[in-house]
Amino acid sequence: MLMGKQKVLRFVLGDQLSRGISSLDGAEPGRDVIFMAEVNAEATSVKHHKKKIAFLFSAMRHFADELRGEGFTVDYMRLDDEDNPGDFGGALAQAVDRHQADRVVMTEPSEVRVLEAAESWREELAVELDILTDQRFLASHEEFVSWATTDSGEQPKTLRMEYFYREMRRRTGFLMSDGEPEGGQWNYDADNRKSLPDSVTVPARPVFKPDEITREVMDLVADRFNTHFGDLEPFDYPVTRKDAKAYLGWFVDEALAGFGDWQDAMKQGEPLLFHSHLSTLINCGLLDPRECCERAEKAYRDGAAPLNAVEGFIRQIIGWREFIRGVYWLKMPDYAAVNALDARRPLPGFFWTGETEMNCLGQAISETTANAYAHHIQRLMVIGNFCLLAGIDPQQVQEWFLIVYSDAYEWVEMPNVVGMALFADGGFVASKPYAASGSYINKMSDYCGSCRFDVKQKAGEKACPFNYLYWNFLFENEEILRKNHRMGLIIGSLGKMKSDRLDEVRRDSERFFESAEMRGWQEPAAG
Ligand code: FAD
Ligand code: DLZ
Ligand code: SF4
């Protein structure tokens, strides 16, 4: 890559807000121009949650100001700039002209859709475009492909995160001592499934009040994206590198110690419990995954957090996060259309309103509406589990998840939804479906006590829908699931079920599928 005296336009995308991003390597303040653009096509590629757009635009504007503070020339196109062409390609072409740039440098986009577009800009721009590797991930594309390919060069039918994770522990050295896993075990997940006793106090989160830049962006979002899902106010996310680092420090000092024990717990009115809420900051680049792991490991070495908490946290980041990204690039573009269980029911309207009599779903969806956040178990074992059991179309579920969470980008959202939650890839990501009846939700939460359904009842109008939908799911997918050896026992139980009990399950499920709960979204009547 020849640069010398060439004027380089460095194009930084909204999820590349890292000072160390490869597109800024070797940038020279007097010579180069950094280009960033708010574009309508991104904000509406799906109708993203209002809070997500406000967060990202504010973080982008702050990042641009920080670069200007270092002496860089930053050309920042605002959404409401008069000549904003509305998409990346048009905005970039204008910027190349405006600055008479000799070449464009950018870091590879995180999503296939934008990478394909970037490759087409190569043809359209009058200057060369370099697309550099995103070095913020700990495993490169090549390393993942090599790990995921058998010695004979084939792709196996399933991949297991646990083995990838061990490899990543060895490679990064996190929580290793003398080549062995700290404490003698790779994984302490078995210690991380406790329900939350009333006596445990959840730590209060720091609040980052919107500054002038955020307020301006919030006005813009209220004006331009008012029909999008979700609440804009209150807004309390960190939007600068400085605040993001302070927030990480808060998490490590105040919440990390409880992260392990109560990782799977859910509590009414407590959306975060001991979860980190770091994904939004890591995914857009304000925090680096390595620094999050380093801070957590230090807390363990200093005796401030137990091993089960720190190992669990590090596993999520160097294990799950990297694994999921690897699967996305390995499996796209076909992955977007997988539907191994042939699930065809439409997404019910309550996903947009939160209005359902099922309290667990009502809680998780209304928290999502308010915060653009729900924690992993709410996503997987409440919302995802419901969609799996009810046979909702994976593409509709996938689009919903992409819209509603502030950390959602296709590369991380898609494999989690279609692979982990819905088993729509036939078990490439998950060794068996994460299907559970109401008793799991009852064990891990206090939701059932305030529900109009009775979690103990198996049949009839008052019975918890998860209870009969669970058996109905097994029945509807028996042929496929019986091939999965981890499902053998439960499919055996289905086989032994008395026919009148099975009829009852089918009747209850049919009634549920026909009920108001399952009605599709309808625009409220005008007036
Ligand atoms: P914590 O529980 O505190 O975990 C720490 C960190 O580990 C997270 O910040 C995240 O960076 C990482 N992490 C944990 N689990 C995963 C995972 N399965 N995949 C990738 N990273 C993980 N995560 C996203 O970042 N974006 C998404 O769009 C997204 N969609 C999901 C959809 C479904 C159906 C499911 C089951 C999971 C999804 N996840 C997604 C993974 C996970 O739920 C979120 O990363 C997590 O809830 C974010 O909250 P947190 O920062 O408090 O995480
Ligand atoms: C998510 C998002 C949104 C809503 N808006 C913008 C934007 O206006 N400008 C921008 O650079 N990035 C935005 N993003 C993040 C991009 O969608 C993300 O960088 C690409 O999808 C990566 O492939
Ligand atoms: Fe959810 Fe069933 Fe519990 Fe109601 S009873 S909260 S529907 S699990």
C-alpha cells in the first residue's frame, strides 16, 4: 500500500469508533482526511430502535471531535446536511471529489451487506480503495476457518464453541497458568446457574446524562425516526471513550463479582442484574474486547472477583463473541435463509407492543422497548425459547432482534438468533435446541408469580403456554429431533406419552395459535 505524499481519505464506519482501528493506522494529521457519515440507508436498513440510532450518532460525533482534538481534519456528514445523498456509496464519492483524495482506506465492514457494497465502490470510485483487516477481533477470518475445517478440508456438520474457546485461552493466555487453565478447569458454567435470592442487592448503575451533542442527536432522531420502535428517553448510555472506560471500571469494581453466580437469573424490574451492558460499547468500538478481559482478569488476580465470574465473563468475550463472528463469515450468505425446522408462523404483534398476558415475555419485551437491552437469558430462554416453541419464522425473528437491541449488528445477532436460539441451522451452533417449559423460567425468575397463567398447570386455559408448546414443539419436530442424540431421552418420553395427553397438548396449542396472543401486528386505527 503506497501512501507517501498521497492524500488519503480514511473512511470510518459507525461501528469502527476505535482509535486503534486499522483504517487510522499511519494517519497523518496534515495530509489525510478522516471521513464519517450519518446516512439514512443505515438508519433504515431495518427500522432500528430510536435509542440505538441516538447512541450511535452521538458516539460518532464525539469520536469525530476527539480526532479533531488530535489535530486531524474530519469531514463529518450529518444526517440533516443538505447535500447528504443518503447512503455510504454516494457520500463517499462526494467526499473523494470534495477533497481530491488520491486513495481511500477503510477497515472491512462487519456485515456482508456493507462489505459487498464496499466492493462495488471499488468499481465506481475514480481512486483506489483499500479494505483492511479488522484487527479488533482476536481471531482472524483465516484462523477461524482453519480451526473450523477438518484435516481433510471439509466443514464439519457442527461446531462446538467450547473447543474453540480453549484454543482462544491458550492463544491469548487469559486465565492460564503454566499452560494450564486457571483453577484446573476450563469452564465454571455449572456454578453460574443460581436463582437470585431476595437478600441479594443489585448494584445501582452509573447514569451518563445526555450532553449537548446527545441532545441534538436525540432531537434529530425524534424528528426523523419517530415511527421506529422503542423509547428514546431516558437516555443514559456512555457515548465517549472516556465514559465507556469509566463504565467498564464501574462494572469490574461493582458488578463483576456477582456476574457468575447470577448470570442466568431474571428478576422483575431489574433488567441488568449483574450483567455488564458492555456489548453496545464493544460492538461499536468504544471499548476493546481485550481491555475488557484484561480488566476482568486483573480483578481476579487482585482477589476482587471470583474465578467462576471472571472465567464466565472472559468466555463470553473470547469464546462466544469470537465464535459467533466466525460462524457468521463462514456461513454467509446462505445462513440468512436457513430454516431447518421449517418454522412458518408469523411474529405475533405483541413483540412490538409488549402487550401479552405472558408476564415473562411482557417483562422482557417492555424492558427491550425502554432500554434497547435485554440480558442473555431473557433473549435466549424467554423470547428466543418462545419463538422456537411457537415455530415463528426465523427471518422475522431475526429482523426483530436486529431492530430492537442497541448492540445488534447482523454479524453477531444472526448466528445467535438462527443458530443458538432457533436451531434453524439444524444444530451447527447449538448441540441441541434451547427448548424449555415454564418450569425453567419459574426456577430462574420471579415472573410467574405475577402471571395470569399458572406455571404448574400443564393443560387448559390457565396453563402456562410454555408447558404445552414445549411438547407440541417436540411433536411437530420429532422426525428431525430424534436424529439428535442429546434429545434421545426427551423424544423417548414423547413416544411414551398417552395419546389422550398428546391430544390435549395439540388442542391447547391449536387454541393458543388461534388466540389473540398470536395475532400479527396491526397499525393502530387512525384517529
Ligand atoms: P454480558 O452478559 O455482560 O456478557 C459480557 C459480554 O460477552 C457481552 O457484552 C458480549 O460482548 C459478550 N457476549 C456474551 N454472550 C455472547 C454471545 N452469545 N454472542 C456474542 N457475544 C456475547 N449480542 C450482541 O452483541 N448483539 C446482538 O445482536 C445479540 N443478539 C442476540 C440474540 C439472541 C437470540 C441471543 C440469545 C443472544 C444475543 N446476543 C447478542 C448475545 C448476548 O445476549 C449479548 O451479547 C448480551 O446479552 C449483551 O449484554 P451484556 O453486555 O450485559 O452481556
Ligand atoms: C447501525 C448504524 C446506523 C443506524 N447508522 C449508521 C450511519 O449513519 N453511519 C455509519 O457509518 N454507520 C451506521 N451504523 C452502523 C453501520 O450499519 C455498520 O457500520 C455497518 O453495518 C457495518 O457493516
Ligand atoms: Fe411465563 Fe408461563 Fe411463567 Fe407466565 S407462567 S411468566 S407465561 S413461564
